[in-house]
Amino acid sequence: MKRIIFDVSRWSIFLHRQARGLDTVDTDDPGWRQLEDEIFEKLYSGPPDLLAEGERSMELSPWAEKLHAACDELPDFSRLAAECRGDADAAATGVESIMAELAPKMQELSAKNESAELRRVLRSSCSRAAEAVEELRDAAEGLDGVALN
Amino acid sequence: MHQKLQQLRLELATKFPERKEVIDGALCAILAAEHVLLLGPPGTAKSALVRVLAQAFGATYFERLLTKFTTPEELFGPISLKALEQDRFLRVTAGKLPEAEIVFLDEVFKSNSAILNSLLSLINERTYANDGAPMPCPLVTLFGASNELPEGKELEALFDRFLVRHDLNYLLQPSSLRSVLLAPDPAPGMVMTMTELRQAQADVAQVRITDATIEALIAIRDACRTEGIVGSDRRWKRSLKLAKAAAYLAGEKETSAEDLMILTDSLWREPRERPKVARLVGKLSDPASTQALEILDAAREITQKTTALKTGDRKSYVGAAAQAIDQFDQQQRKLAELTQSAGRRARAVITDAATEIQGMHAEMARGVSHGLGLRGLR
């Protein structure tokens, strides 16, 4: 399904939204939600297919391209993706943590157009995300041993 | 009566694969005496479905392909020469639209102004002004078909008369196409008489509308309005008739919020609005069915994308198909989880979705074994 610059599978979007209890997908989803879907797909199943030039969002694609390129260059993001591959809950937690750090600075970062600053924020958000995924796994492991009646 | 309708519904679903929503929409429209618009390219079984429905009820049937040059005579009958001798402008309506119970008008938006007014009042009031005198018409449901949306205010009025709207596309699954190619022309024969249908319509009118349904309808209307999807008050009122028909079809004596799912194919004005409407209606009326349909959409997308690789490199096709099979497995597990929280009607939707995904799964597995050269091996 068409997002900002990637064609993300409906199944991945479903898993992402379900894991986070979000609204179901809509073609008119706000840009940040579409960006989350794209990051989820990268974490959950690997790089999605790029949309053809004409199909990309004119308004958002320059910023999204820069952000995705920064993610691809970061070893922290690759490590996080390896952790989350095939695990929808982990990938959703990863996205949530990354966006929690990124969202408040999004406007500032896009205005400044500074790649170094973007990489710094992403690195820190990836490390937060990795911690959150680890906590999620610990919690799930702990809950496995508890009988809920 | 309800059982006969269920039997017809199942028979039609077998004869017209991938058309369950259209069949349900058409049956509800017939039960509510409302009209249906079928949008889509030629060759999507629009006329075949309507013909079979007319046969199933033993209804008087009229069908016509409209063009810019269609004359009133073609639809409403020729002028009676005998009456003309007495200065009367009377049409001989036998076998024409004013005497039909089920009508199919192909390319309905090609209607010209010569026929539009008569057509509108016939659809609306079920009367035809023959020689100035209003003649009552037995019309139950008019099915209009078109390949495009109407343009212009005159046609807008006609568009608005169709309470149910479906957007049809070509069959997706090879197995569906295979069954259509191999099956004889669909003809289920008569399932119930028009008298029985009229009785069923009277029963539908008796279905009680619950407060929960009204609350859900208001919530849907507000949500739609926020998203820029605005329907007239008349449309919202008439949509309750559809909800009653949906409840009746499900064997209920009163409506529930679930019955409002039928509004998905009543509220959109352009096919591209449909997913948004489906999301809004589904969230507020039947979340379990909505999730099931989303899973089904995802499975269909996987099938479409994987099948597109079939003509290319064998290795990438087999890889994608293996991944697809794994995803179909996950989807079937999700559907099984959903069943636990679903209501009775949502369970039927989930079962249908699961059956379709199983079909895609089997088809894909066949494709993989063929791609690996295992065809014929046991």
C-alpha cells in the first residue's frame, strides 16, 4: 500500500496498527503515521519496495528520504531491525520509541536540514528503542510464567 | 422465508465467486425495496447477477442498455395508435419498464433528458404518468450499471436514488476464474415467489430498530462528517431500511449495530472513498468483522503481488510464494483469535474470510510445488 516513499504491505500495516492499538489504515493517514508504517516495515520484514517517483508524496518525500537514508546508514538501526525481524510486537515497540524521540524534534530537524543532528537524534532513539524491546521481551517472558485466570 | 433467502444467498455466492458483499447488498436492497448501482468495467457479471436474482424471485424482468439516443418508447413502450385516434397520448407499457418488478439498466448514466424525468419519478414514487394519469408501477428494485460516475446535476439526482452502491472489479483468484469458466451459465431457478418476497418485505418493515442501532448510526454520521463524507438526512433515514433488511436476512427480529455494516456500500460517493467509509462504519458497528476484512484485504494483496511474479524469475516467485504461505498461516491464526471476541454475524464474516484465505493458501501451495517441479508427486 502506498505510503510516503515506500509500498508497505497491508499485512505489515495491520500488524503494526494492531500491536499498538491504533486506528486501521487509511489512504489519507497523516504523514507521521505513514512514516511509522514505513519504519515498522523496515524493522519487521526488511526494506520495502520504493514507490515509483510519480507515486511518492511530493510534500513529504524529501524529508522521508533523508530520514530513511540516515536510518540505513546507522549500525544501531540495523541492530534494532535484526532484533525486531519477524516480531510484530517488538517492531511496534521499536517504532513507538523511535517516534517518541523523533516527533518533538521533527519540525526543528527538517528546518535545520542538518544530517549530523538527525543522525544523533536517531542514534539515541534507536538505543532507547532497543532498551524498550528488551524490556518488552523480559515482560513477555515473565508473563509466560504467570497463569492469568 | 428467511431460510429460502439464506439458501439463495449461498447458491449465489457459489455461482458468483468474490461477489458476497454485492449479493448481500442486492438482497438487502430488494428486501428494503431500494435501488442498487453497480459500478465497474464490462464483464464483471453485473447483468448476470441481476438476471439470476430476477429469476430467483420469479419477478417480471426488464433490461436495457441505455445510450444517448435511447428513446422513451424503448423504456416505457410505444404510443398506442388507437388511443392517439382519440387524442390521447397513451403508451402501451406491456413488457416495458413500468410493468417490471426487477429492472436492469446498463450504462444508466447515459440517460438523456427525454427519459430522465419519467425515470426519476418511476424510481422514486413508483408511478408512471401515462397520458397524464399516474399509473402505479410494481417496481421493487432497479439495478443501474455504469463504468463511470455521473457528471452533471441532472444525473446527480439519479445517482442519489441508488441507496446501495457497489464497485465491482475483475476476479482476483485464479480458482474463482476457473470456476466461472467451467460452470454453466448461472441459473438457480425460482427460489421464492413475488408474493413471498412481498411478505418478506412486510416482515422487514416490522423489524424493530433498537436504540443501540440509532446511537451507532449517529456516531457513524458524525465520524463521516468529520472526514468530509456527508449524506443527506433522507439518505440516513433510508439507510435504516437497509439495516432492518440486514437484520432480517440474519434471522433477527430487531436490529443491532452490526447491521449498520451494510452502510459501507451506501455512504461512499466515489469508489476511492469506500475504504475510508468501511473503516469508519466498521469501527463503530462491528470491529471484529472489520478486522477480519482487513486481514482478507491483506491476503488478497499478497496473492496479487505474488501472482504478478509468476511470469518472471522462478526463484523469486518461489521465494515470495513461500513467504506468502507463511503469512496466510499467520492470518488464519489471527482470524481464529478474532472468533473468540466476535458476535454471531461477525463470526460468519470471519469464517468467510478464513475460507477465502484457505483457498489462496492452497492455490499458492500448488504454485510453489509446481515451481519446484513437484507437480504430480505425492
